[in-house]
Amino acid sequence: MMAKRKRRNLRPARTERQYPPVEAGLLSPTRRVPATIARPPYAQSGQPPPSTSALVRTPTELAAMRRTGAAAAGILMQAGTLAKPGVTTDAIDRLVHELAIEAGSYPSPLNYRGFPKSVCTSVNEVICHGIPDSRPLRDGDIINIDVTIYREGVHGDTSATFLVGDVDPESVELVKVTLESLDLAIAALRPPAMVRDIGRAIEAHAQKYRLGVVREFIGHGVGTEFHSNLQIPHCYDRRLSIPIEQGTTFTVEPMLTLGSPQPAVWDDDWTAVTIDGSRSAQFEHTLVLGENGAEPLTVTETGECAHEMVRATIKDLGYTIQDLGYTIKDLGFSTD
């Protein structure tokens, strides 16, 4: 976590439709993992050991991360199809749990520091770490589904925010801009890359739209450990001139808000919500830095991911490339 810093609210109060605050539902019993599935070190005790992992992956580890990341991406895509009115977040957890087992993997969140479920489901004003329960999704909700699985000794971590039914334009813009901020952060990671390049790209884009950037929850190194010592803030700090070596694997997972980015945590010690009840969105990839830039590892073997599902949904709502606020050239891609 980052130390808290006081920030003024850069966005006026909502003028669009108002939604009731998210309330906790009932929890189903903890789901079991077959004994044949390999477990991370914390699965039994709930406490991960101190981080000792190297940040740079070996060729064997990186190959395993590609396979694990591809499996995580496929699970997230299937979970996203349940983002519909009337579906409970517990049903999403059940699907993710079952798909993880089918893929021969352990759902990484399960019992990580005591987390009771196999996936995080963060609805509306929930910034992150929402616990799946009996609450049904409602028309107009937005939901972040955060999938991580452990297989072949490594973790693959990815998330996307999905639109549930008829979502108001302000929330659609929030989701769109959050996805764009991740795109821009990835494009900014060209060797020699530094940690501060990530926050600079995200914060600059968020400020264009007067959105808040959550500081207290950050990206992290990932690989043989769920969370390694590498920390990835999503806000710009020129002092973060820490170089990122080629072969390093890590997550970038910006969390943007319509109002104040300051969080409050429920009594369950997990569910983080915006202090003013404004909505929050998040997108995440596991990345590896290569000689040509950062490469997402949480995509399927054919290059698909849930992010593109959301992008297509937004496009279907009538948003065009002119709405994005930047050009293809800004992303560092060729237009040839």
C-alpha cells in the first residue's frame, strides 16, 4: 500500500442517475480445492512467507507464466459473460472457482491472508477486494472481476470492469478512460523503463477527464509469488526512478474514480470503497518487460482478453476513436 496523501476532489457531485450504495450480502461456504491441485505456500495457513523471489523471470518461469496467464485470461472472459442483472457475485465466484480447477490451477485469492473466496468482485463504489456474496447485480451496475490463478509454480493476475445492463454515460466514460489509462501505461514502458513512467501515463490521462487516481492500492511484482517486493504506484512521482529490468514480470492495475479517490475499508477488512460513494473502475494485466516494450501475459493463446470484450461493448454504445482523447500513434503502434 501507498501512504495516504490528501487530495482535493477534482470532480463535481454526480448529476446522473443515483444508485443505492452496495451492501454486503450473505457468504456461501468456502469452496474446496481438490488435493491433486498444487497449492501456493499460503494456501494452508493463510499467511504468505516473506518475499524472496527474484524480480526477473527465468525462461522456464516465463514460459509457465505465459500459459498460466492465458488460462487466467480465458477464465476472466467467461466470468465476464455473467455480468448481467440478477446474477449474484457468488455465482461469479462459483464459476471462476470451477474453471480454475478445470484448468488444473489454484484460485490464488482463496485464503490469501484469509480472503474467503476465489475471486474479487468489486461493484460500483467498491474500489477493490470485494468479497463475492448473495447480492445480485442490478441494471446499471459496473463490476470489476479480478481473477488470479496459480499453476506450474507461478501466478497469472488480471481484471476487467464490465457494464451491467443499461449503464449511465458518466460510468461508461469512467470505464473507458480507465481502460485507456492502462493502454497508455503499457505503451509508455519502452526500455529503459522506470516505475514512474507508469504513474505518469495513468495520472496524465485521468486528469484530462477530471477523474481521481487511487493511491493506496498499487500494482506489484508477480511470478512465483502472488505479490513480490516490486511496487507499482499508479500516480506520478518523479522520485520513482527505479529501473525495470527486461524479464521483470509485474501487474499494472489502475483504479480511477468519479469523485474522491480516498478509500475506506469495511469491517470485513477487505472491501475498499470510495469514501464519498462515487464509482470506481479498474483494469489489470500481468506484464513482462521485453526489449521492445511491455507485453501482456494475461491474454489467450490467440491474443484475446476481457479488456477487448469491454472495449467492443463501449464501441457498440456509440463511442468512436475520436472520443478516446489520443491517437493510435500516441500508443506507439504503427498505423501501416
